[in-house]
Amino acid sequence: MSDLLKQYRDQIDAIDEQMLKLVNQRAQLAREIGNVKNGGPIYRPEREAQVLRRLTEHNEGPLSGDAVTAIFRAVMSNCRALEKELSVAFLGPLGTFSEEAANKQFGGLSAPVQCSSIDEVFRMVESGQVDYGVVPVENSTEGAVGRTLDLLMATKLNICGEIALPIHHNLLSKSDSVDQIKTVYAHSQSLAQCHQWLNAHLPNADRQPVVSNAEAANIAKNNTNGSVAAIASTRAAELFSLNNLASNIEDDPKNTTRFLILATHDVAPSGKDKTSLVVATKNVPGAILELLKPLADEQVSLTKLESRPSKIGLWEYVFFVDIEGHHQDAAVSKALKELEARSSLLKVLGSYPVAII
Ligand SMILES: C=C(O[C@@H]1C=C(C(=O)O)C=C[C@H]1O)C(=O)O
């Protein structure tokens, strides 16, 4: 070994010793904090968001902000686990983007619980069988996930966080060559999101929609002659031992899915929050303008407005609204009171930190 290499490695060893001590000191403090919480919620998304925002702001590199975020998410996940191991339910099976989103937010899952439907995720949290649930709510190209919105209408749960997950698709197969592929399996949305790539690179391959990309990966895994490929995540490639024949084959590189975290508790303000609401109006001209006026008066910005049939009367609509700020902020609180007076229904679904990408 050259002298220089040894010198550098000795320095790294010394730093690692310091880091080990420091990270254990941090863990010890988290354990103490767990006792101070005295039965209150262990997971504090607002505090975790503040920690990550502060560290990425102070980061001078060469590590990227994303790298710092990933490292500290893992550190916090392990510190949190000393307070309590949290169970998190998501739409399974393993290898789905819901699992990836849950992993991202919680910095790894100590007690993952796979569910077979979005309904089951809600039920598991409502019945107290798990601590948190992660459900998809919208995709930047495909739009809203209707089932999640309908269940939010009826639930007593709070939204305690959001996750923005960039969706990258890959062509996975037992084969090691794209030329051998005759059939491509994936969820119909994923097939649609890779339409241009498939037209350019596999124009003659049969496209078969299946219930999830993880199911597609399973079919590819069981294929013996190498003629089958799946469109799925890199995590699915690992889980199902498949070769990644082509990475990032999605037509829109900015394709992102937004997930919500469901909890039985409220979240304190983090300084950069969002509030989600459901509002219903009478079906009269100008009703939506009337609803938006209190928000405009208090200078509260709207980040989302989505209408959905209320399922009570024919052509009655409810609106899913996201606004900037926390329901405890003075302006938001005033606007919400005014909004409540003007609407036939107002339900605050939760205030939570804006997603950290
Ligand atoms: C240590 C705490 O508990 C959890 C762990 C955190 C951390 O490791 O920094 C932050 C927030 C909580 O989710 C805390 O509330 O401060």
C-alpha cells in the first residue's frame, strides 16, 4: 500500500471513531427524549423536517444535499427505533413504489406491514394495528388516486406528512439482452409512462398489464427462456434477482408520485407546512369563488384544488384543497373559520411539513 493511501485511510479510521462516538451520543439523547415524551407520539415529522432542512442548508459539500438527507434519515430512523420500533403499513407487495416511499420517509422500516389494498392501509391505522400508513395520493402524469381521496373523506385519521417520490422505471429481466424480449409486463400506468421508450426500443413486444410492477417482476423472475421483461423499480430488481437491461425508461423524467402518511395524531408546525382540507359547497353559481375568497383575503396560497363527486347527491362535488401553512398559523386559522362559515362541509385532514425531496 502506498504511504499516501495508508495516511488517508488512517485519517478516515480516526474520523470513523469520532463519528461512532457522536452517533451513539445522539442515540442516547434520543432514548432520553423518548422517556420525556411520556406516552406521546414518538415520531415527530415536524422535528425531523427541521433537522433535515437545517443540515442541508448548512451543508458545504462535497456531499450533495440528497446524500446528507439520506444519511441523516437513516441516523434518525435508528435513533427513533431506540425510543420505539414503529410499524408502518403500505400498499404491498415488497418492491412497490409505496414501499420505496415509506422507506424514504422513515429512513428504513423496522416493522414494515404490507397491505393488499389502500383500504386495508387505512383500516390498519384506524384500528391501531400499525402506527402509521403510507398511501399514494397523486401522480404528476396520471393525476389523483381517487380511492385515497374517498377514504380521506370518511376517515378520522390525520395526515401527518407527505412524500414526493421521483418515479423511475427500469426494464428488468432474467435475460441479459433487450433483443430477446418478446413480452413486457407492468402495471398499466407504468406501461403508459414508458410508451415512447417501448415504441423506440421494443416496437414488436407484447405489452401485458398486471396488477402491480412487483407482480410483473415476479413473472419475469419465473420466466425460463429470457423472453419476458418487467417494468419496475431498482428495488424490485434486487428483490427478484433480475438484470436491469435499461434504466430510467420513463417518458417524463420529472414523473413524481406524492404519498401521504396517515396517523392518529396531529403534527406541530415545522415552519414550512401544508394543510389539506375537504370542502363542500352548495351547487349554486359562484360557489367555488365564495370558497376561495377567505383564502385570498388572508393571502393564503393554494397549492392544489381537486374536485371529486361527493357520492351523496348526483352532481354534488367536494373539493380537496391544499394550502400553504399550518392550521395553527394566525392567517390560516382565520381563513379556515371564514371558510367553515361559508361551506356546507369543512374537514381539516391535517397540517404537515412540506415534503423534503
Ligand atoms: C429524538 C426525537 O424523536 C424522534 C427522532 C428524531 C431524531 O432522531 O432527531 C427526531 C424526531 C422524532 O421523530 C425527538 O423528538 O426529538
